[in-house]
Amino acid sequence: MDSDLPKVMHPAFGKPLVEWVVDAVVGAGAGRVILVVGHQQEVVREHFAARSEVEFVAQSPQLGTGHAVDQARPLLQGVDRSAPLLVLCGDGPLLTTATVQRLLDAHQNAHASATLATSVIPDASGYGRIWRNTRGEFEAIVEQKDCTPEQLKIREVNPSYYCFASGDLFDCLARVDNRNAAGEYYITDVFTLLKAAGKVVHVVDAVPADEVLSVNTPAQLQEVSDILKARRAAGSAQGAHRNQEATP
């Protein structure tokens, strides 16, 4: 991002990237939001200091997404093992409350240990692929670095929108290893472990393609800012239209 500012604190249409995500989950009813912070964490902590629903945990060293989520384990001791726990990335500001609600509803309706919301997009470059068997059933999430040439052709991707039964999540995180191309502990391996244990792993194509883009470059930051601005304008136009219809 050509900046010392933490990536998730770069502003998109007036708000830091991560604040869009926080607002989306709070809008869906989340009572606690735990932000895993690292580099320049004081900037994130200061920004959210006035929001009582936001808590923090530091990840150091940074050993992958599974390791990041596991840092929240002490804060969630005593939580009901079946309680739904959303796991999301802080650099995806296009996430909407409606999509979060669809993910939660699908998870609860399926009585799942883990639910993964997927999306089918034209260009899957950079995303983990959803690997299904010949019957169309979920087998695993394969990170791009670990994909075979055939798997790289898959367009159903993992936008990193997850919901877990908290107890099953932390049980599996203790068993995740780092035998992969990046040498990291992947949160995505939890789905494979749960499936192997006979737990219900639910996969739902619930993410519109226009919500998938995350931010890794200044150009992508501008792109999501433009999308958020267009959404706001469309919402304002719809609101004005409804007001006109209601005027006698």
C-alpha cells in the first residue's frame, strides 16, 4: 500500500476498511467484535477506543490466519461451545450486513459446526479455490499457492466469510499444522479437519461477486471507494423515490 499505516486503516469512502466490516457485523447483531491486531496496532486501538463492543488481541509473531484466530481463544473462554462465531477479514469493506445475516442464518439452519460462504467470480486469481468431489460435495479450500493447474481453473472461491461453532473451531485450531507452501497455520484447514471428524460443514454460495474484492493495492482501494460511493448514491436515490411515492 506504499504506506506505514496499517492496511485495514486506510480510508475507503470516508471510513477505514476495517470499520466497514465492524459496522456490517454489528448491524447483523454481533454483540462482541474482537480485532486481531499487529503492526501499528496502536492506530487501530485508538480509532475504536470509544466503541465498547470492540475488543483487541495482538498477534505476534504473525504465523498465518489460523494462528491469528487462535489468539482470541483467551477472550472467549467460557463462551457456549455452540455459540456462532464469525471469522472475517478486516480488508474487505464491501461486505454487507445482509450477507452476514445470510451466513448466520445458513449456519444455524444447517446446525453446522462450520459454514463457509463462497462466491463464483469471473477472475479467481489470488483467491483460495473451493475443491469439490465428483458429486459436487465440498472437500477442501485450497490456497492459490497450493493449487494444482486443474484447481487453478476453479472459479468458485473463498472470500473468507466464515461462521463456526466456537467450541469446534478452537478444538480444531489446536490440531492445525503448517505443512504447506507458505509454512503458515491456515484457518481454512479447520474445515477439512471438521469434515474428517464427521462434523457438519455447510457451504453456501451467499456472497455476491460485487462484495468479494479485498484491498491489497492503492488501485484496489480506489476501486472499492468508488463502489461504496455508488452504493451510497443508489441508496439515497431509492430513499428519495420512496419518499416521493409516500407524498400525497
